[in-house]
Amino acid sequence: MYRVLIVDDDRAVRYMLNRFKGWNRFGFIPADEACDGKEALKKLQADEFDIVISDIKMPGMDGIEFLSELRRMKNDICVLFLSTHSDFSYAKQGIRLGVFDYLTKPLKDEALYEALERVKVYLDGRNKKEAGMDGQNTFLESIQAYSKNDEKELISEILSGSLEAVNKGRSICDNLIDFTAGDSTRLAILLENIIHEIDESINKQFPWIKKVESMMTKYSFKGEENVLLKKQFLDYISSWVRIIAKYELHQSDSLMRKICEYVINHIEEDVKVETIANELYVSRDYIGKVFKQKAGYHLSDYITKVKMEHAKYLISKGYKNYEISEKLGYKKPDYFSQLFKCYTGYTPTEYRKIIV
């Protein structure tokens, strides 16, 4: 029999789990219980267990701290978390720490049956030293293996500035909905993990993009319906595609990339075509010709576009017109306002009222 340690500060939950009628069905027995992570660690040091079912949010040492301490101690015991939809950020941390799986409160018998079945397969396989991929790895490891190639293709599509990235994202999302059997909390965790990988990849390739598009950082999902989660995920992908295309980051030409990087890195300076040409050791005419040929418009217009996009961000952060004009390298605020109106259709003052 596999011995189970139940960890929850709610006595009613511990009682309910102890009374669960399906333990014997999969060869489990609730052997002991604890009210928080600290007590659970003492129990684990004093006795042997095969699985821990623990609440995430508890007074004292919570589930995340408990799991972190287990991993620090090199204890690879199988851990299942109990969480609510409001515990999303905790559940995400738990999965990245290597929790085997998690169950959503209020706990349903069918969900616990399914989880125990997966745990039994894992423990049986581990004991026989035949652990493979089918249900025998942690939840995150399994899904990463399941979707890694799709994820790489999605990132490639985004970096190419192709709208096909949205279709790829839709396919991935549909597959994940099937994989998670409609569990929206689990789906949200997986989608946010993919978003984390996308951000890491793009920011690694274009570390300077944050200077003009900082709104893309620290993305998190809102809502509990799969349809809404899917829409948010696809909106996120569409946003990156637009950003990649807007700043010409899909261009493969090395000179084009150097031009774009220089403009964004010096966005708060008086950037001119001549300045870029001198820095890159090419002639003004040549650099202008290459940019026009690749992008379809003039380099000077690109410089203005990047500056106006950055101006939008500065406006959202509460900077005044004269401050923005000075930061962007324009000597006269009126000239900056004129450029902004031509680019957006609004004066900086009008735009400020729209986004408030």
C-alpha cells in the first residue's frame, strides 16, 4: 500500500480526504495528517510516505514553502496540491517547483480518482525503474514534451511577423483544452508558461524591445472560462506579431537589424539618419536605400514612428508634453506635438484623455 500524508489547515478538508472511499481502489492509505508545511516536514522526517496531498495556502509554512524546502532537501516525494482558482499564482509556482499535479477546490471525487490513478502509474513505474513519459512525469514535464515542437513553431511564426502565428496559437490552445479536460485553472497555467517562454525568447533576441514595449511584460490571465482564456492568449500572440512587424524585427538582413537596434537603443536621443550611418560605418545614402528597399518606407519615418510609440508609453506614465519632447530629443514641444498628431491623429493632450 502507498502511504499518504494529508496536509491542510482546514480540519474539515482533512476529514473529508480521510473518509474518501477510493483509497484502496488504487492501493493507497491515508497514513497521517498535518496542519501546515512545518508539521508535515517533521512527519516526513519521522516516518516514510509515498505521496503528499497538500493545500497551497496555509498559515505558518504554506504549500509553496513546504515544496521548496522538500526540493532543497533533495526529497523527490510525489506531491499533489489542492488549490482554488484564486490560488492561480501559487499553483503556477508549484508546478515550476515540480509538483506532480494539483486538484482544484472544492474537490470532486472523480478528480481525485483520476489523480490517484496517475500517481499509481508513476509510483509503480518508479519502483520498477521503468518510468517513461505516459503519465509518469510531473504535469509540467508531460505537457512540455507534448507541446514543445508546437511552441517552437509558434515562436518562429511570431518572430517572422506572420499572422499564421495566431492560427498556430489557436491550434495549441485547442489541444491544451483537450489535454486538460476543460480545467480552466490548469489551462491558464500552461498558457502562461508558454507566454513566459515566448517572452524569454523574444527578449533574449531583442533585449532592447522593452524600451518601447514594456506593456508586454508581466502578462497574466484574467477570468476562469476557457473561451476567455483562449481569446486572451490569441490577443497576446497578435500583439507580439504587431510589435515584431511594427519595429521591422522580422527583417533577416543584418544591417536592418543593426539599424532597428540602434534606433530603439537611442530612442531618447536626437537620432538622425546621418548619426546611424556614421555609427554603422556606411554612407547615409546606402543606409537609406537599404532600409527603403527592405521596409518599403524611409528610415527617417521609422525613427519618427519609434519615437511616437515611445511617446505613447511616456504619456501613459504621466510625463508632461515638454518632458516627453525633451526626452525624445526634440527642442520644441510644439514640434513634438505636431509629429504626434500626424502619427496618431490626436494631440498628446487628447491622447492622454483617451487612455486615462
